[in-house]
Amino acid sequence: MVPNHVGIILDGNGRWAKERGLSRSEGHLEGAKNLDKLTDYVFAKGVKVLSLYVFSTENFKRSKEEVDYLMDLFVKMFKKNFTEYNKKGYKIVFSGSRDNLNDDVINVMEEVTSKTKDNKNGTINFCLNYGSHKEIVDACKKIVNDNVDINILDENLFEKYLYNDLPGIDLLIRTGREIRLSNFMLWQLSYAELYFTDVLFPDFDSKEFDKALEEFNRRNRRFGGIDYEKKTN
Ligand code: IPE
Ligand code: IPE
Ligand code: MG
């Protein structure tokens, strides 16, 4: 079975570069190149939604030089990929806060979102300046602002107030050796299967993605039920 929604915490660009005596920026560039290839492969496999953690709210703690490099890389990447996304029919959405983002980033995000909004061959959700805690607090603020009647507020309605109305994540992959979530999509991960790999993101290729899919297919998802059916592959 192919997971409908895959989330990736793409980690390890810095260590990938360090291991080769390169700068952190070179690691991020290599990660970005890898992302382009990987995205096509993921959708070719039948995944419908791909959430990518590319910059956390906490990543602003890094040096100005690194943050500026990353923001510039995002702008270049989105400008370059624009036509490709449309040709391939990918819809692009963004999750995250606009606080602290510069106008170049905000403008390109708006442009990519509006120009790809009718595409139907897969959704890429870029989590940029994203933090789960902030997403949940921001949702609460919007709910209060809208004077939502608490008697009708339930999980389904709450979800409509998150940054994007997306299905729950089925498979979460974190590259780069750390076994933690780092504030990524805590609401959407409630029943995800978690896959952690030592492979650093620039090396996470289609073969590595296949390994994650194989592992996903060995899992027995029960969602709180009692189906102990044994998986054979
Ligand atoms: C992930 O790689 C990319 C971002 C967080 C933007 P890192 O930059 O965190 O790489 P490491 O963890 O230092 O190796
Ligand atoms: C998580 O990676 C954020 C992204 C991949 C964008 P970090 O490298 O920032 O996470 P920590 O600091 O090791 O938890
Ligand atoms: Mg990291």
C-alpha cells in the first residue's frame, strides 16, 4: 500500500557538508538538488500529498549568514521550479508563519501558490517558517476571532483552522540520525508511522525512499482497533 500523505523532516545537510570538508551552504544546495529528484519519485509512486519540513520557526536561531542563504535558496528554487511544477501538475501550498520572512520570500510563495492552485497531480506542502506549536496557537486565535460556537467546535472543524486543510500524515520520514520531531506537524502526525534513518538528506535517494515504503508496508496500522492481521511483505 502506498501512503496517501508522506511527511519528511529533511535533516543532515550540515553534517553531510562537514563530512566532506564543505560549507553548510554547500550542504543545503545539495539537499535542494536532491529534493527535486525525490519529489518526482514520490509522486510517481502514487503518494498524493508530500509535506516537507524545510525551515522551522526555531531555525531563526542560526547565524544570519545561514538564514540568509537558506531564504535566498528558497526564492531561487521556487522561481526555477515554477514552470516544472505546472508542467507536472503539482499544487504547491505553504504551511508556516509569515513573521520574520522577507518580502522576496513572501512574494514568491504567493505567486507559486496562486499559479499552481488548480493542479491535481499531487500536493507539495512546504513547511517554511513552520512550528506546530505556533500552528495550533494561530488556529485558536482564528477560532476566537471568528466567534466560533464552542458547542460546534470539534476535531474536524479545528482542522479547518490549521494552515492547510490536509489529511493526516501516514508515513513520517526523518533523515539525518536524530530521533525526534522538532516541532513538526504534531496534530497531523497523531497516527503516522514513524521512520527514522541515519542517511543524511542529500544522500536520501529513491532507493532509500523505497526502503521507507517497504518498512511502512510491514507495519500493522490499527488506529486504536484490534486488527492483528499479520503483514506478509
Ligand atoms: C536540515 O539540515 C535543513 C534545515 C534545517 C534547514 P541541517 O542544517 O539541520 O543539517 P545538520 O542537522 O546541521 O546536519
Ligand atoms: C528540523 O531540523 C527542522 C528542519 C528539518 C527544517 P533541525 O536540524 O532544526 O532540528 P534539531 O534542532 O536538530 O531538533
Ligand atoms: Mg539539523
